[in-house]
Amino acid sequence: MAFVCFEGKEKGMRTHKAKPHKDIYEDIWIPTQCRRCMAACGLLAHRVNGVVVRLEGNPDSSSGSRGGLCPKGLAGLQLLYDPNRLNVPMKRTNPEKGIGVDPEWKEISWEEAIDEISSRLKRVMDEDPSRILLQGGISVGATGMMSLHTMGGLNFLFATGKGGPVFYEDAGIHCGLAGHLANQIFHSGFVQMPDWKYCRYQLQFGTNAGHGHFWQYSNRLAAEAMERGMKLVVFDPVCNYAASRATEWIPLLPGTDGAVCLAMCNVIVNELGIYDAEYLKKKSDAPYLIGRDGRFVRDKATNKPMIWDSAAAKARPYDDVGIGDFALTGSYEVEGIPCRPSWEAHREQFRRFPVEKASEISGVPAATIHRIATEFAEAARIGETIEVGGREFPFRPVGTLHIRSAVCHKNATNTVHAIEMLPHILGAANVPGGNIVVSGECAGYPGTGLPHSEITRTSDGYVTNKGLAVLIHFPPEEPKFTSHKAMNDVFNVCHGTPLFGVSDNEEIWQKAGIDPSVDILLSIGRNPLMSGHNPLQVEEFFKRIPFIIDYDIFLNEFNEGFADIVLPDTCYLEYSDWGGIEHRNHNQSPVLEDPWCIHITQKVVEPMYSRRFFPEVMIEILDRMGLRAKLNAFMNMYLGLNEQERLNPDEKIIWEDLCDRVVTHNFGPEHNWEWFKKHGFVTWTKGPEEVYWKYLRDARVPLYWEFVIDAGEKAKKIMDGMGIELDWEHYSAVAQWIPIRPHLVNEPGYDFYCFNVCDGLHVATTTAEQPWLDEASRMNPYSYNIVMNRDAAGQKGLKDGDIVELTSDRGNSVRGQLKLRKAQHPQTVVITGRAGHWSHGMPIARGKGVGFQYLMDNKFSDCDPVTWHPEPCVRVKISKMK
């Protein structure tokens, strides 16, 4: 009989009370982390005689639901023991490539695979490293979330004086590029959500986070808030997980959330006159003076933005200690320049969106928009304070939530800007009850001060972060053109463009004079045929790449069609890493009542067959390429290792030894790797100043996005010179609403907006292969079917169970079984998840559901030109198959 003790607390002990059986020589519970999605919940694995027999949530961990585990996590057991897993290195013998082509695999040794991969990579790196394409992203179930960070390292390691490789993330383009950018701009972090411990009124826009999807800790906290009486209003075309649990569901047309939010801002500010003036004056750039060109009026001596001191009746730099009062309204002249506070520009923009106009755009009744705006503003309780943790803070118990969906259209950047204006005009940000950021402020473990992140400020006074992984650091670099194959350097406020996947990429490359040739592609845990763009549009690009390496758990659609060598990866129950430290920007509960909780992932069983963990194999490949010293220097820098912990230039990395160095560096020698293997995680109390830092840090929020004016003008100049046209109106300093392409389709018959929604049973493209999840999906009427409104179907002569075909206005089509429901906007058709697998290597998933990606047909100009979200919504006509 064995037990695991967490932090030595008796209440955390896990014991097996059953009588020992003579054939049972081992019966233990092992603490680790679930890595089926980015939430990375605390996990307990029950191992008997070397076999994992059960997975449970860790009740002592605040990283998760404190004991519960979602279906994806429970099905991890089937991922580990799936007989269809890729178990040995394989090499393609069929020179033909393409969708549906039999690769005619043959088994090869690891030695042969590593030798060929390292020699090919070395040759291309020496000749022209820009011809190396790295494909990674939010990898789940395979190398966990290490792949994204490892790929960042490979960008550096493969770079030479001749250039560097190109990194392409396929799945992230459908995630939260605009949402994460806004979280960084407004909250100085990667993820933010309502302070559910104190929030009393929440608005949610097209996301199910907190209500059956993604972070389990948020599901726990949101459920508790609802029990306490929090009002939840969900704007979503579909009554999905969050909407079905909401106080009120408000259906609207896809891509119109921004118009609704601007109309609500107009009601709140210009009609009701409710806003937090103290917050706007001292915690935002609302008082910064702007000239007629939209740019800040700057102090000639310091170049700092200026404000109008209404007490002294003169302009001063925004941080002048002698300021008496900040003017938010009025017109002034500073050194001959007519100007006004930027808050005036916002108020003017809000007036352009009366509720009647927003109603016409979105389909939401004007009276409903007005009522919700009024309720939200009144619930903010402006002027009230609350004492938390011995400190007094402003109390603003209202919040918003957005990620994916509403902020993933072509108008994503402006939509998320509009959504964020709602809490910020009411001062409901990083104070009790408002929106709070995940791990923006972390003083670190007592005694080491690590891991550490803190809110600092830019020269313009804006919030920025030191120590936390974010998409872009501000101020961003100047737009420039260096013939980067994805043109990322032209667009300085985006994580990366989707140029590799758009239908007109050849035309764009030709106009830009870019050679898009790639000699070698290294893909880690990705399946771009299922998670990125239309497979038929990326097929030719992948076919042209001479040598493709894919590291994955399964033989899937991508590697069957295009890989030359495929390598068998481990799953999260077969490897160890310190992911909980790096990914605290995602997996830490943000509320004060939940402590800091940093997990490690550890091997529950040794990798079976010939499976090997990607980072360890990559270390060997880099070694053979002569890059050991460069790798060690990078790891020392990236991990912040001190003189005693650093890797020597000629030292070969032993993975578990590196894990030990990382955890002892962060938590002290008493918390070494052996300690973490026993305890699973370390936890310590969170301080109120780490959660509610808004009035404790001398930094402001950029409500007015002056930086995008220059970014847009400079990018436009570059693109105009190439003859490439984009919609530059999206580069706006104030939030606006711009229609997406589907709004502009007027061709008769294409009556419906079709889009893809998340399925709480699944994540990414591997979960449909687990029998438990497949069984649940077949029981769920919405997982594998095409879904539309019952009344709208009746008008088309369609009924439940019909086999139908959807055809987009650009001629792409899919077929599937129709499922009808009432709670869905009548002008929409929905396809759930990433289904429609055809790979022979995933027989459980094969032939199930509908592949939404086949309807996608984005041109470069169809994407958001600021954060580069491809448009995930298409106009379709629907017809019954005979």
C-alpha cells in the first residue's frame, strides 16, 4: 500500500484502502498534470502493477476544478494505451504525395531517422536557413505545450548570418490572436477573465470559457458565482454551453458583437453619463491630448504625451507631479496645435452607434441593447470601495469575457477593442469584481522570488509586463520588409500572418518578390489539414516541399499525405517537464482565494514501444548538427539559470537533470525534481496586490490606440509599393465596427452564415480517436452533425435527419446529416469541432462528422490586417441530397 502526500498535508494524502491482493505488487497514485489542453489541470494517475488504471483531478490543486476532470482528461487513459498509436519511426517509400495518397510506409530505426534528419537540416541551415519551415503551435496530447517554446528556440538555433527559419502556427490562427493582443494591451497578460469571486454581472461574447470549455478552474469559479446570484448575459448566435447556463441568452448575427458593444458604450457614456472618471483620468490615456492627425501632442523636451491640467489651465506631460486635475473634455491649443483629450474621440465614436443602428446590424432588438447597457453600468457601483486582504480597493463587480469566436473574424481587432471598452469605461479592470489578468503580477515563491512577473510601464505610461510570456512586447518594432516568407515583419502588432494557408498566397508572394520555396519542414504535433485552412488549398504547397518531418502520436491526414519521415511521440503520461512554470500565463486561477499552484508533468509510465519525447530527440539532432554549445547557451538564457545551475558549452543535456535544475532554480534546493515527483506541485499564498494591482502600479491602459496609426501607415506604404491591397480602415485608434465579407454577400440563395464552434468534448484534432469521446459524441446530437434552426429548416423543406449539402458562395461544399434545434439564430448553420477525419491511422475518428475546413476559402485580403485572423465564417446555401 502506498500514498502520495501533497506539501506534507494530512488532508492531501491518498491511500488505497482495499485489501492487498497477492498478485498486486504496486498500487500507487502519482501526481502530475493533464496536458490534453492548455488548461493543464492538476492530475492524479492511479498505477497498479505498472499499468495506469484511472485518472482523476487532484482535489488539492487549484489548477483545475479541485478534484474533477473533464471528459478529455478522463479519456487520456485511452490516449496512452491506444493500439492505433504510432509506435516506431516510419519512412515514406511512395514518392507521390497528396491527400489520400498511400505513403507506403516502411519501419526504420531511430538511428537511421536521426542521421537523415540531422544531415538534411544541417545542409539547409548552412546554405539558406530561411528555407527551413517550422510548424508548431498549441500542441496537445503530444509534446504538450513545450512545442511552441521549443520551436521558438529552434528559430534561434537554426539562424545564421544568412538568415533564419520561418515559424508557422496553423491552429493559433483560429484561437485568440486578437483576444490575446487585447489582453496584453489592456491587462498586461495573456489571459484575463472576470473576478468571479466578486463579480455580480458578466457579459460573455461568443465563448464557452468558464461554462464547460477550457480552463476547469474557470468552470468551477463561474459555477460558484452563478450560485451566488451573478447575472450572466451571453451574446452568441448559438445557445451553446455558456448560453444554456446563462441568465439571458441574446442571439445575434456572427461578426456583429462590436457594433452591439459600441452601442452599449454610447448608452452608458453619452446617454446615462455613467463612467469612472477617476479611472479614466489616472489609469488610462483618456486625458492624453490628440491633434487633428489623431496622434498625441507630445512634450518637446521629453517626447511624452501631454494632458491638459484644468486646474492650472495649461498642458503638461502626463506624468508631471504638479498636475492638479486631468481634463477629459474640451478643446485646447498647445504650441499652436489644436487638440482635445482622446476621450472626446471615443465619445464621438460611440455616438455613431445608436442602439437602432446596432440593432439593424446585429439583429438584437434596440430595447434589449439599451436595457443590458443600463443594467451593466448600474451594476458597476462606481464610487464604492471594498476591503480585501486588509487593503481597500475600488469595487466594480462587472466583467466581460471573450476568447475565440466573437474575436476571431476579420473585424477581430476592432471587435475586441469595443468589448474591452465596456469594463474599462467603468473602471472594472484588475480591481475586485472586474476583469483580472492571469499571472500578470507574481512576486514568486517566498525565498526565491521566482517565477516572477510584474506590471511595468512604457515611456508613454502604458502597462507592459516583465517576466510573463506574451505575444508581443510594446512598443512593437517598426514595420519593415525583409522578404520574410510570411511577411510577419511588415505587420508589427500580429503574432504571424496566415499567408501559407490563404488561397491567393502565390499571387501575394509574386507581387512581393518573395521566394516561398521551402526545402525542409519540421512539424511538431500539428495537423494543418484539419486545424488550419482548406486542405485542398494547402495541398499543392505541401507537395512542393522536398522533405517533411512530422513528430506526432498518430498517423494522421497530414503525415499520411506529405511526410517523408514520421516519428512516434510520447503523450503527457510518458514524459516529464516543468510546463507549469512556463505556462502560468494560462493555467493559474486568477482569483485571490486560489493560491499560486505550480505543477510539473512527470512520467507515469515509461514510453512504450519505440516512442521518444520530442525535446530529447531534438537535443540529439542538434548535437549531430554541431549546435550543442549554442543550444546550451540558449537554454541558460531562456531559463535564467545562474552560474551554479548553468549548462557548460560542451555538456550534453540530460532531460531529467535539466528538469531538476529548472525547479531548484525557481523554488530552491529543497524543492528538487525528486521532491516534485513525490508532491506534484508547490503552492503558496497569493497577495491582494498581485491580483488587484491597478491602483498600486503607476501605469495606464491604452484605450486610444495611437500606435496602430503609424503601424497601419507604414505597412500600407510597403504593401502599396507591391500592389497589394488591404482594408487599412481596420488600423483605427478608436474601436469601430467593420462588416466582414459574409455580411457583404448578396448572391441569391446563400441565405445562411455557417461557422465552426468548439465542442466541449474535444480539443484540437486528436480527441475524436478516443473511443469514450467518440461514444459521447455519437450520443450528443450536435457533435457530428450539421446543425440549424428548426423553423428556418422548415421554411426550406428540411427535416431532422436529412442528408444535406452546404455550398459556399465561392463554390466549396460539404455534406452531412442535419440536426435541428430551436435555440440557434435562424440565419446560421453550425458545424461543431474539428471532425471529418479520413486518415487510416485514426480508425475510430475516421468518417465521423463534418470537416468545416473544406468550406473555408480565405484570400489574404479576407483576413484581419492587424492581427491576421482568417475569416472563419462563410455564406452558404443548403440543399437536401437525394
